[in-house]
Amino acid sequence: MFVGAIISGFLLTGCSSQNPDAAVTSTTNPSPNASYSDFPTEPSATAVAVAAEVIGMTEVLAIQTIEGISVEQLTARVVRRDDSNYAITEDYSLSRINLEIDNGIVTKTYIG
């Protein structure tokens, strides 16, 4: 069985007579004008204002407020409720407002 695997490997390797670089069809380079500065690195003023505004609201009202903003697509995520911390992804989103809830009331928010 082991010998068969080796022979199969040699046969498959021998089937390709093309240069591996032959499949490359584009020779253009990325634009030298593109940079990371073209992408936002700070949350919008709207996201910051809404995050501050929902502190003191009930969880339900805060989520409705965040997700009801029509100017931009904001999302809400509960990261802690009372003594329960939830597992969350580590990706950073400028449009996501994280909520910490105590006794049904938003006590802390942060964007990310």
C-alpha cells in the first residue's frame, strides 16, 4: 500500500509539464497610490455618539437604537450580562457597539 502511494505521487508529479508560473496571467502591480490610510481606522462620530447615548437604556431599547440608525449600518453585541462574560470574536469592527449590561441596563459600551 505504501509503495502504491509513492508510485501514485510520482505519476501525479510527472503529469504536469507546465511551468508553475505559466498560470499567472496578470503582470500589473498594485497601485502605488493605495495605502492603509485609505481605510478608516477610527469609528465614525455617529458610532461614538450612539455608544454614549445608549448608556443607561434598557438592553432592548439600546439594541433597537443602535440597529435603527439609518445614517450608517451599526450593530450591537452584548459582551457581558451581569456576572456572565460571553465569548466573543476578536475581530475589530468600527460599526459594532459592544454592550455591558447590569440588571437589564447598559452600563458600559465600547466600539470594536
